[in-house]
Amino acid sequence: MYDLIIIGGGPAGVAAAIYAARKQLKTVLITEEIGGQSVVSEGIENWIGAPKIHGQELAKLFKAHLEAVKGDIVTPALGERVTSLAKTEEGFLAKTKTGKEFAAKAVLIASGAGRRKLAIPGAEKFENKGVTYCASCDGPLFGGMDVAVIGGGNAGFETALQLLAYAKSVTLIHRHKEFKADPVTVGKARAHPNMRIIAHAEPTEIMGDQFVTGLKYTDKNTNEEKQVAVSGVFAEIGVMPNTGFTERLVALDPIKRIKVDPHNQRTSVEGIWAAGDCTDELYHQNNIAAGDGVKALEDIYLWIKKR
């Protein structure tokens, strides 16, 4: 029986695990890998203390920090994915995909989120045949080609900037008139001669034969159907929380994010906290996730000591 189960190895989970080690809470950290969503990012420019850092380098720092403090207090259970979480008489029981079971008095869910998939004709058919959700993984494969990016947030523009290093041209398509990305990032993209930005446009179909050959979209200003010839489509349309294992246990919002009290990260169930992108936190950033993980751990420590 552990004091605490932490589910997830992104900034929220790792920050909490480091604080758990400092506070001597017997903890198991269950995660498939250390790093979180940003591990595929070529350049993170808003992590405090590092003007710019590669996602894989940040993951290495997470691992090194955890290794330096964990001692015999925090046990990393790497390569594991929680499939169910249940309340028991003693506390909680987490079961993983490999059949392992972990019991604890308290739980911190920091399971993050996964990429939202395109839901238009051709998206599924041409996945890995021109449609991709990872510029860091697949960008170099499109060297000298025309490609499209769908999404107007920071992820969309950062992907576009990354692809400009390889591609012949990049066309970014965004559903709304205004962009969610930081003005500085938008400005960098606009300044590149091989960049084209189409706002207020709705992607409607991905075309192709064996591989992608084009993207259809509706110009929402005129309702005209148009198309752009591209060999690749990179989707950056947001994320979906990894909360399937919690649905019958804690309260979720309409898009399946865990509802938390922002003062202490408590969920609707006594003994369960949540932090990071799996929650209904208004802003999702690495620094915020780490802070919320620490906030949760502080409250968990007091809760356990008062029992």
C-alpha cells in the first residue's frame, strides 16, 4: 500500500513526484514514458529557466531530476498505462494494461491529453499516407514538398515554422478569423516567403490516390469550395484528455476533462486530485501543469498527515 499513486509522467506528474520525494510520501509514478506531450516539440520557448529547449531534452531533465531525489520513496512504474481506477475500503486501486495492480491511500491523476484526430473524409484513409499528427516525427519526410497545416493555435503555427525548414511551401488553414497563437509566433510565420495563411476556412476533405494530393476547404467568407494541392496535411487541432479510466469515478466536464477545485486540485471524490491537461484548468501550459501538480501535492501531503 503506497501513500500516493501518481498517474502520468508529464510536467504535472513529475513535479508532484519530486515534491512527494521531498515530503517522504511513499509514491508510485505510473506512466508510459517521462516527458508528456512536449517530448515531440523541436523548441519549447516558454519553459521557465530555459530560453529554448527541445522537448526530448526537457524530458531528460525531468528524468534526471526525478532520479536524483526519488531514493526509495518514489517508485517509477515506466511503460505502464492505467486502464482502470477504483475506490476500495483502504483507498484506491489502479490496474494497468499489462495486468499490474497498485494500491494507495490517495491518487493524483496527471494523465494529460492526446492529439485530436481530423474528422473529415479522407483523414482516416490517408493517415500515415500524407496525413500526420507529428511534425517532429514526419516533417523531414516532406522535404521539398507543398504541405498544409490545419490549426491556428500555438501548436499549429509552431508546426508550420518547423516545416518551413523542410517543405517547399506551407499553407496554414484556420477555422476562425482570429488566431489563438501568440502574436509573436504568428508574426514569424507571416514573415516567411514560403508561408501562406488562410483564415476563416473550414477543411472539408483530404484528397488523394495512394497518398495525399490535396485538401479541400470552404471559404467561410464567401461559402466557396476551394482546394490546395499538397502532399502532406499536418493536423494541430487540439487535444482530448486521457480520462477514459476515470469516467465512472470522478466528475467530468462535457469534453471529458476532470473537474477540479482550482484552490487545491481536488476532484469530486475524496482522496483523488488531478492536475495538468486532463483537467478543466482554463489554460494548458507546461509551467501551469507543473504548478498545479505541486499545488496538488501540497494538499495531498496535508490530507494524508491528518488521517
